[in-house]
Amino acid sequence: MDELPQAPEIPPEVEEWLWAERIAEAQQWGPLSDIRWSAEECLDAGDAATARWLAIEDRRIELLTEWTHAAEQIARWEAVQIRLLGRALDDALSDGRGDADMAVRSVAAELASAVGVSDRTVQRRMSDASTLRDCFPATLEGLTHGRFSRAHAQTVMEEGTRLDQAARAAYEQIVLDLAPQLTTGRLRVAARAIAERLQPTALVERHAQARDERRVVVRDGDDGMAELWALLPAVLAHGIHDRLTRLAHVVRADAAAEASSDSDAASDPDDRTIDQLRADILCDLALTGHATGADSERGGPTGSDAVRAVVQITVPVLTLLGEEGRESDIDGGATLNGRCPVTPAEARRLAGGATMWDRVLTDPISGDVLAVDRRFPSEAQRRHLRARDEHCRFPGCRISVGRSDIDHTVDHQYGGATAVDNLAHVCRRHHSLKHHSAWTVTQKSRGVLVWTSPLGRTYADRPPPTLRFVPGVTGVEREQHLPPAARIPQARAART
């Protein structure tokens, strides 16, 4: 009989605590809570294969328990370090023997040298520690109790720094309830939205002031290079980056097509990365007014002509079945991209050039596309899913929908419908995890995905809310732009 794999050794000082934790979680884990004794029973019965599997599961549960305990202890020690760094900054500033900045640098260098890290890093962390201790005491207290990591605390601090003292208290109360359940990436999005709602000055006013600071700067670098840096409104900056990315992919696709059709081109392929293509196309657009996507010495392929606007046409079935010259007998109703009407004759001409027809199920009230017959979702479904998901729907993942696949929750080959309640964006990493590991996923109503881990734990991932608001703040208060103290329930109660 094969020997069971040995469980990892557990330090004696945590042995008692570890088993107490397992007993406390017995109801959650069900049959696995007494897995060690089940493995021994299987050995007694001669079932070595099952015993081996149960022992491995036992080790994984113990590892998971130790992992979460270690994370909690790390957070506690991080809080200790933060308090020590804050004290170090206070001592340096109160030295009184010369330049305060130099005193801070000296203390930072001392601390850094003792543990082998950069003194600049320590000095920055000293400043952050002082801010966290003095301005975000509830966050530091949560870190002290191991409720979340130092990265979570840092995120809460960074997104709330712009708020005044009264608003920070309300901000912490709301954000710290979310922090233990969110990754730092998702917490940052939520914290930023909450801080935005608590700002004493309206976004329109702050954006107008910030917009006045827009500029383009050249910064010289090494090796004959320079940075062209621009501070732009976020919408325009992301729009520019998105267009450059789209053009870069078009140039790459055209280069591949040309290389495959021309044996001479294959000897000199366009092997530029997407980043390089974005940079080249930006230069083309800024200097020539159009994106050639070409290197002057290599005569690379042009790509701008391949970029086309997406045009959609909606044709009612009666219009489609109508005869030429009898349009007046039919309620036309064909529209171009939902913006302007198209004549029935033109609609039929366009439909005649279509290569494939799909049956489309739409919502009778909203008109949203709910399901189609074919495997691949329609453009209307893609728009719906992009708006609903925003990012990969694996818990904690923030990969954008533009870099994710639209996946059938129940595989299409097993009868899964191409419907919005069976589709979700999943990045390549987690798409592979779903198909090639013991992770499984089910989709509930309203696009909620429930992922089940190999150990049986479930993690629900809900679509990002389309509306983000601060509890206790009424629409009237937001419209009047009251100061933050007036939005805090405790302050309102105090005044009464």
C-alpha cells in the first residue's frame, strides 16, 4: 500500500490555535472538517487512493488556514511599523538642532540602512505613516486588527487625502466597510467614487480649474530619446490612447496579411510591438495628419484606411418583405444606427448583401437584445455586456472588457444559450482557469457570477453598480453642494 504524503509540519505554538480554527469552521466546510479521520478510516478500509486524495485536501485546508492567519499577522506588524515610522518623523521634526528636512533625511537613512532598503523609500513611508496615523485613525485601527492589508490602508489614504477633516470621517466609515471584501484595485475605484461624492466643491468646478492646467511638455532622456508628456482631460486622453491602440492592431493585421501573400515581404516582417506601433502612429498623426503606420526605411504597410466606423441598420420584417414601389403600403421604420431613417428600398438593398441571418430575441419593452441563435453574441449583446461587466468577472480581477473574452457560463457545446444571462467577460487567464482546472462558475440573476474553488468555497462576483452613491446623502443635498459636515448623519443629529 502506498504511503500517504506527509502533512506540512506546524509550529507547536500555533498547533492549538490551528485546530481551534478548524473546529470553528466545521459547519462551513462540512464533511471536510474531519478530513484527517476520514483519511485514516479509508486506510483501514484498504482504500488507499481515496485516503491519499483526502490527505491532500487536508493539507490544502491547513495551508489555507495558515495563509489567512499569516496575512492577518503581517497586517498587524505593518501597523506597528507605521506607528514606529510616525514616531520617527515626529522625533526628527522636533530635533531642533538645525534644518528639519535634513533631520528627517538623516533619520530615514538610519532606518533604511538598518534593514537594507532605500532611504527615499523610508522617508516617503514616514510621511505616509504620519498622514495615516493623524488623518485616518480608523484605517490604522483596522490594519492593527488585521482586517485588511497595508496596501488597502494605503489606497484608502491616497483616495481620501483631498477631503477635509469632517469629510474624511464619513469617508472612512463607508470605505472601511468595503475594504475587507475588495482587492485594492476594486477598492480604489469604490473609494474614489465615494470621495468624489463627499468633495465640498462640485466636480464641474474642480474640472474647470484642472483643465486650465492642461499642457504638453518635452522631457529629454538618455540615448537620444525624449518624453512627450501631456496633461489632458481624462476623456480625451483615454480616447487618444484607444484610437492609437485600434490603429496599431490594424497595422499589425495588415502587415501579417501582406506578409502571407507576398513571399518577399516575409523576409522583412513588421515585428514592432503594440507599444512601438502606438508611438509611431502618434508621430504620424501629429506630423502628417494621417496614420501611415509605416517606417520610412522599411516601407511598412498603411493601416488607417482599414479603420471604419461601425454602422448598424435595424429593419422591421414587414419592411424586409415589402415589394419595390409599394413602400407607402408598409410601415418602413428602418433606422441607421438608431439615428436617422432609411428608406425601405435602401434597407432591402443592404439586407440583400448580408452573408448570414440570425434570429434575434429582443425585450418587448426596452428592445434590448437578449439572445441569438448563433454561438457568437451580437453587437447589441456585446454593448450590453460591456456596460454591465466593465472588467473581467473573476473575483478581484480588473482586466478591462477590451482585453477579456465573452465566455458562455454554460458552454455552447453543452447547450448553453448565447444570451446575456449566460454570457460574461472573463480575461484569458481566468478563462483558462475555468476550463482547465477544478474552478467552476454559475450565473445567477442580474449577472451575478458565483465561482466555486477546488476546495468548495464560493465567491460571488456582482456587476459594478451603474450608480454609486453615499448613504445618507439626499439628492437635494447633492444639488445644493452642502459642506461635508452637513452630509454626515452624526453631525445632523448633533445640530438637532
